[in-house]
Amino acid sequence: MRQLYGIARPPIAWDRDYLRARVRAYDSATLSQFTATGEPVWAGEGNYDPESGAIPFARVRFFERGTGGVWLNFEQESVLSENAETVRATIAEEGASFIGDIQAITGLTMLAVREAIRELVAWGIVTNDTVEALREIARWKPLIPRTGADPTSWLPADYNPSPNRRFVRTRPSVRRLPKWRRPDRPGSAVSGWTGRWSLVRRRGTMGPDLPEEERAERIARQWLARYGIVSREWWRRERPPVSWRSIYRELKRLEFRGEVRRGYFVKGLGGAQFALPDAVEWLRTVASEDQSSADFVVIAASDPANVYNLPLELVDRDALSRPRGSGALLVTRGGRVAIAIEGRGKRFSVADWLTADDLTAAKKAVLEYLRGERGASYFM
């Protein structure tokens, strides 16, 4: 998890794909135990739609407590609903609060409080001291569209209403309402989410106000620890609140100190590449080995280790390297894409260089991955 600090990714994929592929015999309870130490903090992100006013919960990022100012960007002004503003004001006044306390103070229903918290999480305004609350938020579906959406958008473009009559759909779709659950069962609508909710913008979470040079150096060191090789493509993908020029300047300083090397190590990446000495030697070792007998590696398309999702423009991409959808997977061998999978196995495309025996081995690797039996050796 420390290696993945600072990067924002879909919330459901952290347990399902990223950590399972890196930790042998991964159990989701271990992440809960690590979060309970107080070191990691999570903050959500959403995709705001100005037309409807909705903001689905799209990504979450983990970072070390006290370093939020290095990774979080608050340039976009939040547009909150009335309930969300009420809940935010309550948390700001009362401090870290359980959801039951928030409901008692605000007088809102439990469903309204949950929806308000989901909205605040998507705006990156509140967080929780447990990862279980994050998992609940990821499973929670928004109830109805926010106010401000056009209620006549479902009507045909050429529809002319009758005089003195309004045909406007005011009732929410029943398919978007949460299903009823027994109050004594886990996940019930009337039971609260675990942990305490607090504001992200706190000194303990954000840390001190650091100069841009120091923030750039922390990002540069984090990227070197995560990827081994750093170029501008990492900045274009992650978009931290620090310019690439500042990060590049700090990478040059690390080069002058002898901590990193500069060169052209990976074809297709930008010309200015900085690498740790161990990463350079590892690349030379891999390049000299015969990869035709290497094991098949299954990786989520959204995984930070997937170089095929980098914004590369000067390289002819493999036609199979960009499967679509949140459940997309890649099966590779020696860095070459063997199978591209969409919908976690519903659709797939196979490379023409695979033999019958290779295809059997690749499919076996996919089955082991989907069952949670394969992993922990990819990134060792």
C-alpha cells in the first residue's frame, strides 16, 4: 500500500485487483488492520456533471497521514446539495462523528445522511477512519438525480404539451431506489456505517504548507519507489497538484546527488527518463532473458503497473492493449499482450502468436486470477 500512495483508482479495484496481485494470500481484513494504525488516509474523487448536478463516486486515493497537501487538488469548487451542506457543517462543528450522531444533530433520515455523505466523499470533502466505510460507499448507489436536472429531458424533442397541462416526470425511478433490507441484517438502510466521519482539510491530514520544491521532491521519490523509472508520462496520467517542471528539476537534483540515473531506458517513453540504479540493472537482466517460456501474468487494465494505459503517442500500440470497461484484464507474457479481456471474462480477444498449449496455460492463469488463487508474484 505504501508503494501505491498518491494514485487515484476505482474503489472496488483496490481489494479485488491491486492488493490481491501484490500480497500473497491477501485478505481484505489486513487492509482494515493497516488502516486502523492511523497511517493511511483515503480520500474520494467523483466526476461532476454540471447539467444534472450528479457526482458519482469514481476514484479513491490512499496517502500517508500528513501528506494530503502533496497529492490532493482542490481547484474545483464543490457544488453541494442542501443535505450535504448541512452534514458538512455538522462535521465541521462537531469534529469526527459517527453517522448516528450526524443523524441526531441534523434531523435527517438515515438514507438522506448516507446520500449526503456519499456526495461529500465524491467531492473529496470528508473521509472515514475505517476502510469498511469506504467499501460501503463504493457499493452505495445514488438515490435520485440532483435538483437542477431538466425534468422534461425524457420527453421527445417534438412533443407539444396540451394547454394548461404539465407532463413532467416527478417521481424517481423505482429501479434507482435502494432495496428494502431487514434491520437486523448487515448493510441495512437503517443501520449506520462504521467509523467516524471527519473533514479531509485538517492539519493532521493535509500536513504543513510545504514549498513547491519539497512537494515535488516527495512526488518524485514516490514515483521512483513505485515505478523504478519516471518520465513525463507519469505526470500526464496522475496529474498531481505540482507541475512537471518542478518535478523534473527535483529529479535532476537527485541525479546530481547520484541517487538516480538519467537516460533513455524504455522505448516509447519521453526522452527525459530517470531511473533507480536497481531498476536499470533489472531491465538489462530481463532484456537478456528468453521470454518465450515465461509465465503468463494477469493484470487489471487499470492497475498502475500496466504501462499500456500510459498516454503514449510515439509508439505503435498493440491492438489488444486497450480493453474497455472497469473489469478489463490483460494477460501478458514477457511484456507482450496475449489476451485482452473485457467484463472480467465475458468478452476476450486472443493474440495470433499464441499456440494451443499457450492458450490453455493463459486461460488457466485467468481462472486462477478470477478465483483469487493467483498473484503476489507479479510485483515481487
